[in-house]
Amino acid sequence: MWFWYGLAAAFVGAIEVVIGKKILNKVGAPLFTWSLFTLNLPLFALLSLETGIGQLNYLFWIGTFCSSVLFVFSKTMSNQSIKRGLLSKLFPLSSLSVLFTYLFGLFILSEQLSRTAVLGIILIISGTYILNVDRAHEGLLEPFKILFREKLSLVFIFATLISSLSGIFDKLGLINIQPSNTAFALFIEGVFLSLFLLFYMIRYEKGWIRELKGNFLPLFLNSQIYGISNLLTFSGFTSGPVALTSGVKRLQILFIFLLGLWLLKDKPGKHTVLAALIMILGVILVKAG
């Protein structure tokens, strides 16, 4: 089931990213990120009570707290990059999360993948090279180097790295609640994340209350979509390896291209399309492995 959870999360998540890009034209990244974690808390609370909380141990609290701390930085940085850049250029870089998650899962959770799955991960990394292959005449490593010279790309890659580590702590929290209750884990993380960002906005962000009132309905609806995507992702983490679920979720890139072209008129270049197709082939191999 982890594959289908990851695939569904990719589609729903793509809808949230494209809608979020439009909302970010009207509100600041910290408020937008806060709304994602906060406005769906009633949904998670109801789902948690319906299924029952279950038994927890200290590793659950360590996992959810550490994941929240890491993810609040990751999501704010990635949203800031998306606000200022093009989805078609930035979001394919999120495929690197498959590599990061595999390495973290290997060393922290002792998760093992087959050779086919590793080959898929290599293809996904190769896709990031093709994103900037037009610069290869300046040197074979130039397409990789450019990622680290462009500020938005560098920030997005760093956010992806932090997000991947956050996913490992998500898994740690999920496997330490019996019976499994993904909604409760998301509720607890949402409370942590909401409080962290609320303190930040009160101190550093001026006018965020006015922005919230003026854009409450789109922020609220987008938060529910984001919450459903997270429920699907966490269900995949529970039923399979984190790296494999994350790999399948990278199909989100293809869905974002299609939706972005339709709704945002954000037309990807030929290299970007080719890179996405190679990354998708890598995802297929990850599933086969």
C-alpha cells in the first residue's frame, strides 16, 4: 500500500503547491507556512479522537518534536524560494530528497534498499544534472555547480535536505505509537509547528494578522489539502520504507508541471521536461526495487 499512498500524496501535494504559489503572491512565507500547519488542526483532532490515541513512549515525543523543529525551517525556506522563483526550475530539485532520505534511513533507521531501487535513486540525481545541462560546455560539473551558485536553488536544496531528515523523525514517531495513528502524530507536530511560527511572527512579522484576515478562506482550504497530502504520506511511511515512499512522492514534480502549465502559465523548458522524465523513471525503478 505504501506505493499507492505515495502516489496519491504526490497528486494531492501538487495541487497544494500550485495553489500555494498563487496564495504566496498575496501573503508572506511565514504566515503561509503557519497556516498550513495550523488551520487543519481541527481536522486532525477529530480524526485522532475517532481512531483513538493509543499507547505512546518517549521516542514518539522525540520524533515528533525533532521533526517539527526541522520541518518548520525547511518549509519556510522552500516556500520563500517558491515565492520568488519558478516552480518548473526549483521543484525538480526536491527529487534530491530521495537520495537524502535513503542515506538518513540507512544510517539512522537501518533501512535497506535493493540494487534496482538504488539505480532509481541514481537516475533521480541524474535528472538534477540535466536541469542545467546547457551549461555543460563550461565543464562537466558545471550543471551541478550552478545549483550551488544560484541562491534560490541553494536555499531550496538545503530545505530539501532538512525536510528529508524531518521525514526520518516522522517515521520514528509513527512507529512508536500503538496502534498506528497518523492523524494524532500530525496533530502533535502541527501544534509544535504552529507555536514555533506564531512566536516568530509575533516578534518579527508586521501585518500578518491583516494578511490572515484578508486571505483566510484560500489559506484555510489550502491547509486542508496540505493536511490530506500529509495523511497520505504518513500512511506510506507507516506501511513501507521512508525512502521508497518519498521516491514515489517525487511524481509530484510531473503533476506540478502539468498543473503549473495550466494554472500559472509556467512553461518548463525542454531540459526541465527531460529531467523530470528521467526522475520519474527513477521513481518507477524505486517502486520495482
